[in-house]
Amino acid sequence: MWKLLGPAIGALALLCLTIALPDHGAWSQAGRTIRIVLSVPPGGSIDFLARILADQISSATGQTMIVESRPGAGGIIAAEAVARAQPDGNTLLINNNGMIISAILHKVNYDARLSFEPICYLVTTPQLIVVNSESPFRTLAELVDAARAKPGELSIASVGPNTTQHIGIERLKRLAHADLTYVPYPGGATTINALLGGHVTSAVLNWSEIGEHVTAGKARALATMALQRIEPLPDLPTVSESGYKGFETDVWFGVVAPAKTPKETMVQLIDWFRAAVLAPQVKAKLVAQALYPNPKCGADFDAHLRHQTELYTQLIHDLDIKTE
């Protein structure tokens, strides 16, 4: 009799053990749809990043992932929508420096840190100081010296105002004691048109936006605002190397969930996004668009967000940046 019951007892014990152990895959197996909300219209770096990660996660896990654009108000519309969403892991937000800046400069219905759970810092994209090919300036020092000699006569453009690039420009102007007139444009494409058309002296642009023009010889890079030299232009000095030690202005993108999303759900999301951004086929496509994977997840991303909030609060105060 015991011989007959032995297999049954073993099966029952195994079933009890299975029930007793937490099922970390239960949330991901619920057949749910996860929305990744963006603060920009379709197209461009953020949209490319979100869609390639969504496709990778969907392919690897079978999970349904969709990308939804909620553009406007410097990222405030998207951030407020996700902050109000149910904290069930079904609605996520691609965040960046700009959302922190917007929350400092404007009255918003969210806290850039406390209204969200940090999943992962995903990628960074370097900013370049560029001139067009007809410019006499070949180094950042030459541009700065000319601006000092002719206060207010030379200009520098970027997407703006009150963006990461704008704040970086104002910080550089103060450090260099150079009176460059800041000219804001609504996007990268219009900034490039102004630069190549000779309407502005210089500009700050993402490598992903201006890279093809530099490669084609239509524009010339003077320096990168990244702390390290960038892979596509290893001979291009950083602003830090050009006499402004420690200077850094990078645009980064991360992903967050609404505050109070359950811990086990966050663990699953962190695993998915970290694996997706480091997948060789994904990494190669991102790097080709000058989006450099550098995943910092959970507590590490939270520490980054805290530092960025403190940094931009201080810079906005010190530079007297005002809303337009």
C-alpha cells in the first residue's frame, strides 16, 4: 500500500512546495497589455528607443507592449498621465532630464522623483557644439575668444528654451565669460536648418541629429558636452578637456512606473528592461543612432534622479533661468 501511495504523496508534497513558493512569473503571465508613454510625437530618438525595447521585450517574453505618444508642455502631459495611472505595472513612462527641469520651473501635478518608481536609466546621447562648414572657428577656444571680443554678436542655438541643452549653454557661457546670444528653436531639425543656413553662429545638438552632417562635411564639431569622448569622433575633445574641467551636459532617457507599483512587479520590469537594452542586436541598433546603453536600475537609478534634481535645481537658481 505504501508503495502505491508513495508517488501520490511525493506529487502532493511537490504541489505544496510549488504553492508555497512565490511565483515571480505570475504577473507577466496575466495576458496584460503594457503601455510605454512618451512625451514626444512619433519619430525621433525617444520613439525609436521605446519601440525597439518594446519589440525586444515582447519577442523575449510574449508580453503585449504598445507605445503611446502624449506630447506637449515639456513632458508635463505625459508625466502627469502616468503619475495618475494605476500602479499595476501596465503604464510606464520614458523620462529624461527635461521632465526634471519642467517640474522645477513649472507648477505640476507630479514630483519628478516621488511620483514614480525607478525602473532603469537606459541610454545617454551626447551633445555636440557645432558650427557649419563655412565657419572660421575650428575649436571651442576660438569660438569663445571671438564671443568675448564681440559681446552679443555671435549666437548659439538649441532646442529650447528651458531644455537640457539650453541650461548647458547658459552654464558654459557663464564659465567661459562669453556673451553668446542664445537662440531657441522648437526642434533639432529647425536648429540644423538655421545652422547650415548661416542664421546662427553655432549650435548644440544631439550627435544622432547632426552626425550625418558632420560626416558629410556640412558641419564641424568643436567639442562634445559629454564627460567622455564619443565613439564616433574619438579625436573630438570634450568641453571638460577644453578648459572647463568637470563640465558635463548629456541627455539621458530612462523608464519609470507610477509610485507604489508592487515590488515584485518592479523586479520583473527591471529584469525585462535591463535585458532588452543589453541584448546584442538591440545594443547595436541603439549605438547606430548614438543612443549609448548604460543601464542603471532600481536604487541606482533613484540615486541618479535625486542627483539630477539637486543639480538642476541649483543650476536653474544660479543661472537665473526663468520660464518663457
